[in-house]
Amino acid sequence: MAGKGEDTRKRILDTAQAMILDHGYAGVSVDKLIKSLGLTKGAFFHHFKSKRDLARTLIQRYSDEGVQLFRDSLARAQKLSDDPLQQFLLVIGLYEELFEGLTEPFPGCLLASYVYEMQQFDEETRDIINVEFYLSRKELTSLIEQIMEKYPPNAEVNASSLADGFMSLFEGAFVLSKSLKEADITVQQLRHYKTYVELLFRQ
Amino acid sequence: MAGKGEDTRKRILDTAQAMILDHGYAGVSVDKLIKSLGLTKGAFFHHFKSKRDLARTLIQRYSDEGVQLFRDSLARAQKLSDDPLQQFLLVIGLYEELFEGLTEPFPGCLLASYVYEMQQFDEETRDIINVEFYLSRKELTSLIEQIMEKYPPNAEVNASSLADGFMSLFEGAFVLSKSLKEADITVQQLRHYKTYVELLFRQ
DNA sequence: TATGAAACATACCATCCGGTATGTAAATCA
DNA sequence: TGATTTACATACCGGATGGTATGTTTCATA
């Protein structure tokens, strides 16, 4: 059971994240944030000791959710197949499902938003972003290496850069999607990535 | 011959662009900008009637340069080959060359930087970004359609989403590159894209 | 060499910014 | 029930912000 305090804290985080993806971190003042929440400064600084504290908490939450989503997806895929290639294709399919239903463009990636304002943040906050990308790369690379051992690729490719390609896909698709206001760009790029993997490892 | 005024104007634009890619648009105050340039407010507001004016001028210049680069690359490729597939592969190769020599990560794409602060800008500025993506997509799609007519693809793909993939590649690679401070991510992703195109259209 | 415009510099302003100090109602619990 | 903590609200502060008004210097040109 979440108390009222935790509920308000979550409301602040959710609203802040949505606003930051549209205005940027520096573009979201504490005043504007609390006004759109119907709160006061007292409330905000009760839950977060500074704006930097909010920024750090926010990106940590976002990063944790991202890692969790990937691990859950992989776990589901591993239950459905023992073959690493099939597992990877299933994971891609699960991400497709996530973005298939959207009528509006995905609001964007908070990591990318931070990356383009990197100097606004302290080292601890910047490190959270780094760790997220390193961790995702590591786990994805491990899966792709299993695939490459079993299926010799039809072109000279490198496992970790193929993993980077998967992460990069979302970052790129989100930017185009946000600007062009087209909801289906991410799904289309996921399908291209899936096709690429199939063409690479198909005998 | 550029007078001293035009030179200062260019210096402001160049410095502003570099700073915005690190701090975000809202994170670069006019004060900080002129301080790092060794100028005064009088100088800045002589060259730009407002900060918004700087933002608009900056993104227009960046967009124009991007379109120009693509058209130049395509023109060079067309001189080297009559085949649309070879032309596309050559264009990708030319972009590879551009990013091959870098020792530091590419500072990022100003369009993406703006996209993640979209609400900071007026409609005219937002439109410049839109037009850039639409135009690039259109010209790239046209080339890919020529390829598809001549070479039936080995998988069911769509020309415009494949074009989106090329633009998306840079946006994604820049984000990873900036965060991980690895200079070669963009080149690696360009090589993957080239491999994908080859696998798609190879008989 | 006089003149006007371009290219800056200086001083100032209203507003907004993150942050603090203090107060208070409500929930928790010994 | 009394004491303490949690969860807010109010009022205020010093500094930064974008922008303006008013200079001064440089420089081409007539």
C-alpha cells in the first residue's frame, strides 16, 4: 500500500519526465513543474532535496525500467525457445508488440534527452546513463555471441556493434517519430532490424 | 570577402551550436554565450534580434548544410556509377569516410537536440526541422525506389522506412557515441546499414 | 575630411530561477 | 492522549535571465 506521500512523489516524477521530454531539463523550472501539478514549492522540496536530486532519481528510475524490460522480454523468449537466434527474434517481436498499439508517437527516451544536455548534470547522474548503455550492450552482446557461435553470419559483423544497433534503433526512431509526429516509425525500424538479423544468420 | 561583422556573426553561431549540443538550448544563456565569446550583449543583440532568432538561424544553417552534404554525396556517387544500388552504397561509403577519421565522438545532431526541447521553440523553427526530415526522406526514398525496381529485395521492405533507417542511424549512433564517448560507433552502424542493403538487394 | 551606418560596449530593468525559512494540518505511534 | 513525524503551504531571497536604451568606436564612402 503506497501512502499519500509516495503517490505525490510518483506524480512529480511522472509529470517531470513528460515535461522534460518536451521542454528539456533546463526548460522545466521547478515553478512550472509544481504549477502544472497544482502543488507548491514546499511540497516539491519535501520530496526532493534539489532539482538535481529529481534529475538523478528520474534517470535512475528510467534506466532501471529499461533494464527490467529487456530482462523480462529475454526471460519470456527463453521460455519459448532454446535457440539463441529464435530468442533474439522473439525479443525483437516483443518490443514490436509494445510499440504496435501506439496511436501517438512515443514521447522519447529520457536518456537521449539527458545526453543532449549532458553538461547540466553532475557526474553521478551522467554515470547512470553510461552504466545503462554499457549494461544493455553487455547483455545483448552476450546473446548475439551465442547466435554467432551457432550460426556463422553471412557477412563480417561484430557482436557488440550489432548490439549497439539495437539500442541505437530506438534512439534514432524516437527522434524521427517525435519530429514527424508519426507513431509507427519505431515499429518499422524494429522490423528492419529483425529482417537484418534474419538475413545475417539464415543458412 | 566576409567583413568583420559577418565573421563575428559566424563565430556566435559556431560557438552557440557547440554549447547547445552540450548544454541544451535552454541551458545556454545569452550571458554565458557572450562570456565564452568575449563579447557583450550589445554585440549579440546587434547580430540577432532575440535568442529565438539565433535558434532559428542556427537550425536553418544546420539543416541546409545537411541537405547540401547529401546532395553533394549523391552527385559524386552518380558520377562514379549509373547503377542506383551502387550509387547508394557509394553514398553510404562517403558518409563512412566522413566519420572514419574522428578521434573524438561526433558532437551530435542539432536537429535531435532541438527535438528534445521542442516546446522551447516557435512554430517556424519547429517547421525547419520537419522540412529537413521530410526532404531527406523524400530524396532518399526516390533513390531506394529506383533500386527496388531494378533489384527485387530479398525480404518484404518498404522504401521510405528504409530511408528513415538511414537518417535514424545517425541520430541513434550520435546519442550512444556522445554518452559512451566512443568515436567509432557511427562508422560501425554505417557499415551495418551497408551490409543490410547488400543482403537485401544481392541476387 | 565630413557623414552616416555598421559594429560593437555599458548600464540598467522586470521577471524568473533554484533554494530556504518558517508555519501548519494530518497521520503515526508509544 | 500526547508527542513526533510526515506532508504539505506561504513568503521570501539573491542571483541569473532575456531584453532594452543609450552610448562609443570603427570604417567605408561621398
